[in-house]
Amino acid sequence: MTTSSASRAGLEGVVATSSAICYIDGARGVLAYAGHDIHDLAREAGFEEVCYLLWHRRLPSRAELGALKSDLAAARRLPEAMLRLMRSLPVGHPMDALRTLASALAHSDPEADDRSPAAAFRKAVRLTAQVGSVVATWGRLNAGGGVIEPDPALDHAANFLLLLTGERPSAPAARALDVALVLHADHELNASTFAARVTAATLSDIHSAAVAGIGALKGPLHGGANAEVMRMLLAMGRDADDARIDRVVRDMLARKVKVPGFGHRVYRTEDPRATHLRRMSKEIGERSGDTRWYDMSRRIEALMKAETKIDANVDFYSASTYYMLGIPIELFTPVFAVSRIAGWTAHVLEQYADNRLIRPRAEYIGPEHPQAFTPLDRR
Ligand SMILES: CC(C)(COP(=O)(O)OP(=O)(O)OC[C@H]1O[C@@H](n2cnc3c(N)ncnc32)[C@H](O)[C@@H]1OP(=O)(O)O)[C@@H](O)C(=O)NCCC(=O)NCCS
């Protein structure tokens, strides 16, 4: 057995599969979905277009995009059984609720047992539509509101905000979330996508793979970081002066505590997604006449750069962006899943299309073999 790569901590730098979905050049800060640069997509494309791109590896025609939007709209309304289940769950972390509810979606899926590629694709579309509705409706119920009907005339991001707040969002707010969904939709073999692919490679179903992805995303080293960023900003206090901000960050660094929203396994320069989220955080702040969270974020970013040379990642400015969009902090990580479900399902479909069980080896470092066996009554 070869141990050189198997024993590499965190599988850093290990190429574990081939994929035609997402390209990252960490040294140059390049991210592209099926060859399309993330900067073009963030400026020009909407989330549904990106879903099509990830699933089909090409941009849709107007008719193809219209058909996908109709399919998503048709699947967005949650079955009554899901709403009942949602109401019966004890209050807890929304990622726990999402994990349970995404699993429960399989029970009401008409093609749950159909393993054909065509059915798997239709399930990918339904899951993408429904995960948005689940997260928004969960957020609304927990805030004491009633269930809102999706509006087929609105796109995915606008529907999310409608279902969450009960109000039709402004065009800038809907577009801001739309861009955030575009930016989060896929990121090659990140931890949650790897978990989803490993699950799919056993030929388990797409709902199980999505649940595996959700479980992996929850952790603070992955999708949980965006909520941690906002908690850090709030703990500093919106009235914090620069000296206090610097003190808090320096103290974290001195205690070897990771500052949330910084660092990346792959990027060695600015995460190209952070470029857009920084701009959006600034724009939303300026529009509302309150750039405090953006200004504080800039200060933290400058200090981190000066002290550690570590760049902000996708989670850093998504925190203030979501907060200013009125999204509750507990929903930040679930919102990541609302977008990443597109990438997870694209990877699962790719895995199914050319599958081999993913089963690596471990370098054994335990007690020497063989150990003498002492019967229980003599131990
Ligand atoms: C993303 C992350 C998990 C990558 O982890 P990794 O590739 O295993 O990198 P490491 O944790 O080994 O970090 C490498 C070095 O940078 C430092 N570093 C990395 N991220 C840091 C952060 N956010 N704050 C302070 N120092 C950091 C580490 O302390 C380490 O320094 P050392 O070599 O002196 O020990 C890590 O950067 C992190 O925990 N970031 C904060 C959480 C976060 O924002 N996650 C979202 C990622 S999109």
C-alpha cells in the first residue's frame, strides 16, 4: 500500500476524481463553472442559468432556461406532509432541521426509487427548488410567521426572500441574493461535495447524497463560517472603534484562534467570490445608508492582510451581505446549502454517469499485529 498521499493530512493536494464541472486555479484566484469565469457569471448570469450550466456543462438557450424555471417553479411548493413535519420539529439549529427535512423530501418524491439517469436529473431539479423553500419556510415559521405560497413569476432568489419575509423583495435585494447564490453554487471537490460524491458512488440515492453534503457543510471549517463572521462582528459591537476591532483580531491570532471568513485550502490569493461579495456588502450598505458592517469588515480584512497575509474567503463578506438583506444569522449556512445543492446534485449526476465505488485506504498506525488475546475474565 502507498502511504505518501493517503497519509497526507486533510488530503491536501490529492486529486481524488476527474470532473468537468468546476475549475479552480488557487494560485491565480481563478474559478470557473464548466469553463465560464465566475466574474462573468456574477455580473451576467442568474442562479437558474448557473444550475443549468452545472448540470449540462453549457449555458441554456432562452427556451431551455424558461423550461428549467418552469420546472423549478412547479416543484417549489412544499407538500403538506413536509409542512406538518416542519411544524412538529423541536426548535434547533436550522442545519439540523434542513438535514432532517432534505431527507424527508425523499418520502414525498414520486420517483424516489427510480434509479434511471433521467429520474435522477428530475430529482436534482426538485431538490434544488425544494431546499430553497424548506430553508425560507423554516426561517419564517421560527420567526412566528405563516407559510407563504411561492410566486411562479419570481426567480429562485426572489422567491426565497418572499417565503422568508412574506414580502416581495426589491429588485436590488433579489439580485444581491441571486449573485450570492451564483457565487456559492459549486466549488469543485470541497468537503461537502466530496461527501455527496462518496455517498453517490455507493449507488445510494440523490437525497442521501444531499443529506451527506448538508451534514458536512454544517461544520464551522466549511459552511458554518459565515454565521461565525457575523457573530464576531456583533460581539465587537457596531460602535466598536478601530482600536477595539484590532484588539479583538490580534487577541484571536495570539490565541491561535482561526478568524472566521479567512484562509482557504486552495486559494493562495484573493478568493474571486470574495471580490463580488465585498462589492455587494458595500453597495447594500450604501443603499440603506449604513455601511457600518462593511466598514468593520474592511478594517478586519486590512489587519488580517497586514498581520498574516491571509485573504478573506467567500464567507467573510457574505456575512454582512446576508445580514443587511435581513436574513437571520442562523440561516446563513442553510442559505449556502440553498445554492450548493445545485453543485452537489451536478456532482452526483456526474458520479452516477461514470461510477466506481470510492473506497480509499488508511495508513495503519495502531497496535502491532498480532496482539495476544486475553479472555475477558482474565483482563
Ligand atoms: C479554511 C480553512 C479550514 C483551511 O484550512 P487548512 O487548509 O487546513 O489551513 P490551515 O488551518 O492548516 O492553515 C494554514 C496556516 O494559516 C493559518 N490560518 C488559516 N486560516 C486562518 C484564519 N482564518 N485565521 C488565522 N489563521 C489562519 C493557520 O493557523 C496556519 O498557520 P500555521 O502554519 O502557522 O499553523 C482555515 O483557513 C480556516 O479554518 N478558516 C476559518 C474558517 C473559514 O472561514 N472557513 C470557510 C472556508 S471557505
